Amino acid sequence: MKGEVLPLAVPVGVSNRHMHVSQADLESLFGPGYRLKPYRELSQPGEYAAEETVTIVGPRGVIEGLRLLGPPREHSQIELAVTDTYRLGIRAPVRESGDLEGTPGIAVVGPRGALNLPRGVIVAARHIHMDEANARKWGLKDGQRVRVLVPGERGLILHNVIVRVSPVARLELHLDTDEANAAMLKNGDVVHILRP
């Protein structure tokens, strides 16, 4: 195996399909003045899973119970696993969060209304949230791509893992359900960055 392993244990966070919603789209789906109700906190500070869910409708299929995440964002965005895109009959690109240019849209149905989201469906690029202290210590920069060693019975090396550095980040590798299942990973499992 090429590449020295950094002595930095990175916990895994498995991300299920979900929707980040703008306030305007939230009101279209749930009614004027509606506010998300936090259900549980997520690993990254200030983010939470909301009580609210919606249904998304693609050309070939439907997914019900798609969880909304808060707080609301400037633009709505739906993050799916590749398996979900097959079920819906759409082709969503692998993108970093917020990079929505040229992405497909989808119909979204809520309890008080529906909307045709013109764009914003992506397969989220795998990434590591990292605080500034760890980034400095290990010589890593925001936006840098690294390789990650996954140990275990179905061990593998993940390429093109994007490092996201933030003052408030909690160290964690985010994978979608397809990626985690392929490597038999679950929340809290530990992986290691290979030295660039």
C-alpha cells in the first residue's frame, strides 16, 4: 500500500438521503410563516434533523419520508445516494454541497403544497469536516483532496475525499449510505487519512 497513514483517527458519519430547504420553499410546502421544528442535533454544530419530511417524485419512482435538515439555507438542495437516483429515474451528479449549477430538479410534495424544484438534486461528494487546529497540525487545507484508508473485512481506499476546514467543525468523514454499505461502515467507525 502506498502512502503513510496519518495518526489521526477520523470517525465516520453516514448520511442518509435528505433535503436542505430554503425558507421560501419551506413555506410553499408547509404554509406561510412556517418554521422547522428540530428533531435531533446533527454532528456538525448548529445543524439539526427536523421533524418535517416531504415526498419527492421522479420520472420513474417516488421517495416518501425525505427528512428536512435545518437551519434553512439560501437555496434548496436534495442529497441522494446513487441507488436513490436509479429508483427515481434521474441522473444526479456528484457535487460538493452548494454547487448546484447544471443539476437536475425534481417535484417535491409537502402537506400544504408542492413545488417543482428547478435544480438542486446531487449525490454529495465524500468529505471530511475538520477543525482548524487539526488541519494545521496535519498540514491539510480547505478544499484539498485526500485519500482515506478504510480498514476491515471489506477495507478499501477512498479517493477524492474533500477536506472542509471550519473553525467550528467537528472531525468526521461524511459518506452516503451506498458508500458506507460497500465498506461495511457505520456511524462512529474509525478511518485514517493517508498522508498527501
